[in-house]
Amino acid sequence: MKFLTVLFSFCLLLACNKKTEQAIIDMPQDGTALTYLALGDSYTIGEAVPQQESFPFQLVTQLKTNNIAVAKPKVIAKTGWTTDELQTAIKAENIIQNYDIVTLLIGVNNQYRGYSLDTYCKEFKELLNTAISFAGKNKKRVFVVSIPDWGVTPFGKNSGRNIQTIASEIDAFNAIKKEETLAAGVSYTEITLASKNAATDLTLVAKDGLHPSGKMYAEWAAKVAVAVKASF
């Protein structure tokens, strides 16, 4: 009987250890945190909110609560950038290392400036391939985020543009982004529909009346975190 008790305790210990190992979720062998590269525009840099409230930094925080340790993100993003400007900036960075996590959110300024869908398709595909290469060619570590609808914000409503036209144009850009992303076998996170809630909830809008607030970025981060966790 004593032998059975010891055996049961040993098996229970093994089971607990196994659960602990699973909770670590594919961390690097040397125990260091995962690396993260965030590519994009104002929606990635977190225009009009503190850095810690931007979606990449909130993503890191949310992943840590899920036992996925992630280092401070490397951000290549600037307000106003289009796909070609992001490409130019990436080349200037001359990145030689690989990253464990790469996010890509780009395209709103292509729409805002009236750039063609054909140009966006070509340059987004190139950026997607670049993101995959930065992830060590591991497609499961790349996460694309859809373009939000800025037309519903106070800035959008007072821009003199038709907000229905803005929405339909953004949908067209997102359709291309989603098609190319899924065709490449990469994760696609849809945040556009939820971004429209800013039409009636101003707590989702930053003080500039255009960009998302930390509250909205937290929602984006939560959605991307689910995709990231599923990939590890």
C-alpha cells in the first residue's frame, strides 16, 4: 500500500511538471524572452497615446500574463507612412537578426492618399514576405492586423469626406490584405468592425480625435494575443 502511495505521488509530480512545461509555451532554450518586431504606421507607433498604451507594448503585457515572456518590441513605424515608405524605412534599418514575433499593420495612408489597390497589393505582398523573412521564414510567427475605419472618428466626420466612401475603400484594402495574408498561410486579425464602435464611444478615441485610445489598443492587443498564443 505504501508503495502504491509513493507511486501515485510520483506520477502526480510528473503530471504537474508536464503542465508547468506546457505553460511556458515554447520559450527560448536559454530562458531569455521572445523577441518582437512591430511594423506599421501611426497605429503601430501609438500616435497620441503614451508608448506603453500602444498596441505592441500592450501585446507584450498581455502575453506576459499568459506566461509568454516577450522583450521590449522593436518598432519600425511612423505616422503617415504608406507601404512604400515602410519598405524604405525597413531597408534603412538594415536588420540582420530574426524575431520570434512579427506584426504588420499598414495601409490606411495608402487609402487616405488615394493610392491604387494594385500598388497596395504589390507592396503589401512584398512587406508580408519581408515580415516572414524576419521571422526566420516561420509563417506561424507573423501576425497581420486589419486596417481600422478612421471615418467614424471625430476627425473623419469633420474631414469633408464621405464616411461611407471611407469605409468602403478601407474594406477594399482590407480584402486585399486578408486574401494575400491567408494565401501566404499567415495569421490575420480582424479589428476593423470593432473600430467602428468609436462612432458612438469616444473613450475609444485618443485626444487628437483621430487615432485609437489606449482602451481600443488594448482590445486589439487582446485579439492578437490570442493568435500569438495559439502559434506557440
